[in-house]
Amino acid sequence: MPQTNLNLRLLGWTMAAAVACSAGGKGSGALTEPDAGGTGTSGGTGAGGGSGGTITPGGGTISVDPSGGTMSGPDPDARMPTCDSACADLAAPGPVLDDGVPASAPNMFSGNASGTGPCIMEPGDNTLLPFNWLRPRVHVSGHQAGTIYQIKVSTPREADVLTAYTNKDTWILPQEFWDNGDAMNPKGLTYNVFDEDITITVRASTGGESQVKFRIAPVKAGGSMVFWSALTTEPGANTNALYSFAPGDEGIVVALKPLDVLETILDDSPGAPKRAITDATVGAVPAGRVRCVGCHTSTPDGAAVNITDHWPWNVRLVNLSGAEKGHAPDYVTPMGNFLMQMPWQGVTSYSKGDWAAGNHRYVTSFGKRPDTVASQPWTFWGVDCGNGLQCPYTGKDDLIWLDVAAPGTAPTDNNDNAQPKAAVAAQGTGWDIIARTGDTHGAVLPDWSHDGQRIVYTSTDSTADGHVGWEPGKNVQPPTVVDLYTVPFNAGKGGAAAPLMGASNAADAEYYPDFSADDALVAFTRVSNFQQVFAKATNDDGKKIYYRPEAEVFVVRSSGGDALRLEANAPPACSGDASPGVYNSWPKWSPIVREANGKKYYFLIFSSARESPGMVKDKSGSATSSPMSQLYMTALVDDGSGLTSYGAAYLWNQRYLVTPNATDPSSPTLTDFVQNNVTPAWDEFQAPLVPPVKVVVR
């Protein structure tokens, strides 16, 4: 798709405070498990557009929702319509003419539309947006120079139909029609039109007309989002970073880069700092520095973030902002700091309930991964190698808990294998294996329930680096079992493990589970008939379950039942893409469930490669065969009789990187951001604040 130019227009500034969010349309019905259906390949060109706007200086951290988890009873912040009918939120003195559109443009649209209409990529059809979300953006694909579009915004509750004209492929609803920000005299769709269809009609000057519909929820979204983005497949000081934004922000900011982590990290040889590397951008990276900040998890207070570094997959916990950014929080003890450095850990997860009880523990997977006694002194899992012989690589990780505030004295060197011995001695006090009676497989990708009572994880007979997969020459075979299981935490002792019904189908691979904020639902990624997928794989990487084109997002009750395939998996039919085929994955719930009018509103973020902006690059800068993903939001509503699934809303703010200007807060730098945006997290992150930019397409 043609890219519009990026311009930054300064219209004055005032001091900023908190950040906001927004909303959108209706989807499928009952919580059942339909066939996955569909085929297709990812393709297309990237979403994006120009910019400009009002800049206000900001500082500090993103405002987070003070309430976490589930609200008891109706939401006091929920909105009710301020008028019953003939509302004036779309009233305008005349048609809205975009820059460069002639005043005679309306004359081009007399008579009836004819022919095929434009392919409307945004707003997503049947989407539901929180009322503090991004302003709706209209974006069409296949734009040809010289084409003018007539855009109409209408809904039965409003007396007027807003009509706009643009000669670009992208148009954003002006702020005053969304939320004018005037508490004394509020105006905008987000004050009056809730759970009702809002129709966007786009007609091209070449003849055709198309429509999509979206809805606004009467509740807002809380928390903030932090996602991992990478330039290439190669870890390094400047190839990847965490980026953050809050609902309603029209840009993103850097939250944490590898070199922002100021805590030393060890290598796979005890006592040795992680080896030095050379980064193409910053040059030499000294030993002991983190090189990847992915697989990130927020602490329940939102102030710090866990990251699982690249090989040998050990963990660092650092503050996200403030004077101590990059340093470990003050509750991290020397022993806890040391235990986090044990290699072969996977994705980590905290629990609000456990944290509220005064604990500082996370749950993760822990790989039995010895190679030889001589080269891997971290062989303390009870595997008897004997005489320096090759140890068996089981491919069956354990679940463990680890206390970052663990008691004890941490070793300062590795004389006589002091570090592995100290780790063994700390088992039971600083960390321990969580028993999973009845599950003989490995366990990876755990998510700990918010109440601290349960863990949902992926049970598989073959693991690789904390994920599902195999490592040729070590694992015996690719995975044949990939199911979701739950196990009680039970003060870290574990107990009987059981399949999560609806997410443990023998023919399918289920992974990346995530508890909703009220622990009532589990979102997960599924690859249907994954053995057939493996059979078609032409190389070893094709036999790993990580970034898969066949992946789709499902939701199931945490008590088990039929799984619901989300409507948000499906790209617009006119795009030529179809799911499975577009890498739908990594679902994460918003940190609070809100209730209004007898309904519970759940919001979910995930990644998808539909309308990808390009291909992921390898370390040489050459394009790989994997398309870049982007972030999308979807909603589910529980009215007491079942779940309703809605379509996917593209997060268009992810294309605008805002870099604050330390000397002139009113003049941040705004740049087009094109990277692979994946592994999102939505929590109460106290991440750096995004200066409130208003984007104008040029």
C-alpha cells in the first residue's frame, strides 16, 4: 500500500497528565468449537500513514488503572447515553474536506454507487472498542492516485450523518466527533452510542461503495501495553526492545532496550558473564550485558519487568522507569538475584494473589538440559551422566517457582562449582519443582492465575528452550502431544495435574495460555492438526511450534468446556488473506474485567501478520520467509448466557514512534515505525509515558 509522508505539526502545548483509551461492532455467538476452516497465506503491504499534530510535554510514567482484576458489581465509570435520540455528536457545518481535496468533490458522488467498493481494512468489521480507545481510522487497500473517497459515519441514535472526503488511503475520525474532552459540555460518539452499530460507508470516485460496522463499549480499558519488537532474528544491543503505550495513545515509546538493563547476566558456564558480542549499530557490547528483552512479564505492582534473555535463557528483573530504571527492585536479594541466573528457564508469570500475600515469586519452566558434565556444570537435576559421557536430553521441562527475594548467601565465585551447589542447596527455600501428578510430559509456557491458586501450562513430550519443539540431535522426535493442563499451586507443592477440557485436543497443539483478569477464561493459541503441519515441514525449524502461520486464537472457560474460535482471527475477506494462514498468536487479556448493564467486558490483545508491513530480516539484513506481525485488539462480552466474540481492531498507533525531546518537551520526534511487533503484554505496567501526539495523515 502507498505510504503517506510523516509530518509533525506543532500547534502549541499544555502540561499533560494521564492517558486515555477507545472503542467498536458485533460478532459471533455461543461459546462452541466450530471448525477452524479456511486457508490462505499472509501477504499485502503494511498499514500506516502520515502524522502530525498537537504535542504536549509529558514526563514520569503511564497512568495505570488503580483497580486490578475484577470489579465487584457494575462499573462506576461506565457511561450511559446523555441523549436518547437525535443526538448531535456528528453535527458539522458541512462536509469535512481533507487537505488537497477540491471543494467540488461532493459533486463527484451524485447518483447511486456502482461496481465493486473499496476494500476497507480499518476499522475492522464487527469490532467493539472501549470508550477510551484510539479514534477510529478508516483505511482502504489498493488505493490509486487520483481517487477520492467519500466517507460517511452514521448510526440511528445520531441526528446527523458525518460526511468526509479524502484523496488518501487513510482518514482518521476528527477528535471532536469521538470525544471532545470537555467534561462540562461533552460531545462525541463515546458519550452516547454504546453497544449499537456505527456504520462506516466508503465510496470511491471510481464508483463502488463498501460498508463496515463497529460498536463502542460503555466501559473503558485500563492498564497499559508493552510489546517486544525486533529488527532482525538476531539478538543484540539494538536489534530489539520493549515498547509501550496506554489505551488511547496515538504513538508508542521505547520502554526498555537491552543496554538499559544494568544488572550483569551470566553465561551457561557458572561464574562467567555472558560473552561479549558486536552489535551492528552500537559496536562492541561488553560481557555481562543482556542482549534480548523478550518473553517479558510485569510484576503485579507494574513497576518492574521480568525478561528472559537469549541463550542460556536466564532471567533478569529490573525497574521499568524512574531513577532506578534498569536496576533490580530493592526487594531482590543477592540469593534471588543469583537464582534468576540459573540457565534454561522459560516464560515467567507472577500472581497478584501471591504478591498480595507478601511473596515475590514467579513461576516458570526449567529445562533438564545437560550436555556433558565437563562443559555444563549446571547438571544438578539428578541426571547421572557418569565419566563425562553425554547426558540424556529429556525434552521434558519441569515447572518451578522461584523467589526473587530468596534467603541465603549467594556465592560470589564458582570455585569448586560453588554456584551449581548453591542452587541445589537452595531448592525448597529459594526455588522448587512444582509437582504435576498424573502428567508425565514436560511443562512450558505457564500462566499463574491472578488468585494464586492455579497454573495453566502447555504439556508436551518435546520442549526446546522453554517452548514447544525439538532440537535435532538432542530430542528424539518432534512433539506428538501439545495440550493445556492445569495444576494447583498449593503453596508451591503442586498436586494433581489435569487436562483443560476444550484445550487438550489430541490432534491440535494448544499453547501460550493466559488467564483473564477474573480467572474465568483462558485465551490460547492453537494449531489444528499439527502433525499434518509437521509432515509438510521441509526443515527442522518447521517442526517447532512458535511463530506459526497456521496459528489461531481461541478462548475456553477456565473450568473447561467447548473452546471458542475468535472472530478476530479472520482478516477482511476482501484482503485476500484468510485464517489459518496469518500467524494469529500471543493472546493477552487486559488487566481488569468491567461490568455494565448486566454484561462483563473482556478485552484482548494479540499479534497477526495480516496486511504485514514487510518480512522479518536475518542478521545480515536479508529478508526471511516470515512476515512481520502487528498488534490487534479484540473483545468478548459475557451476558450471562454465553460469550460473544468480536472482530479485530488494528492498533494503528504502533506505526508512530515518539521520541521525547529532553530540551524541548513540546517537540518530540515522530517517526514511522516498521518492525515485527509480537509477544504483547497488557498489564498495570508503570512504563514510560507517551507524549500525547495527535496524528494527522498527510
